[in-house]
Amino acid sequence: MKLIILLEKDVADRDEARTIFQMVTARLADRPGVTVIGQVTDDVNDTSPPDPPG
């Protein structure tokens, strides 16, 4: 079983998006087995999954 959480937030630019992504990644860094994947898009209707890490 897997838990998948989607965080959707309007941001001013990619720098703000990167900052939020880094905060979430840092917050969950000590959780074994948790993978944080991020994607920034200008198309709110884009539902394609992000590329896998690595």
C-alpha cells in the first residue's frame, strides 16, 4: 500500500517553487522510505506524473 500526496499551490515564479520544494524535502529528509518528487508547471490542467528521481 502507498500513500501519495499532491501539494498544489500558486507560486510567483520557479524560485518560490524551488524554495517550497526544498523546505518539504528537508522536513522529510529523516523519514526512511519517503521519496519527495516535484514538478513545476504553468499548465494547471497538466496531470502527467513527474519524472522519477535519479
